[in-house]
Amino acid sequence: MRKICVALFLVLTTPALAEEVDPARSGLLMQLIRDNGCKMTDVEADDILPKHGFDRGETRDIIRDWRKEGKLDMGGPLGLILSDDACENG
């Protein structure tokens, strides 16, 4: 029982193992969102991103990094809005 509790504790307290973000892919995603008016809804993302080879996991990892870097004004169920700086400069 103790081993199960320790394993459960580790699973619940350890951040998910994320893939390292490829800067070229991050740049492409940034450009796609810029080309879409610096915002992208979930519906737009479902249409646009697969055409460029993005899947949810890769997109999630990139967005996670952008949040840390302050590149988003908003992100959530309605989609993403780039910060003014990210929109202009990346």
C-alpha cells in the first residue's frame, strides 16, 4: 500500500513530461496566428493548424512556453490572443 501511495504522490505532484519546443515550429505557429489577425479561436485552430502538421500536444507545449514568456494576452476556451509585443515582434 505504501508503494502505491508514493507512486500516486509522484504522479500527482510531478509536472507532465513535455517535449522541448522546436523554435522553428514555435515561430511558424506565431506567424500563423499573426496572419490570422493576432488571434485564433478554437474553431480556426482546428481548421488551420492540422494543415501545417500541428497536433494538440505540440501546440499545448508551445502555448505553455508563450504564457511563461508573456506572449499571450488571453488564452482559454475562446482561443488565443497574442500580446501587442508578440503580435508586432514575436
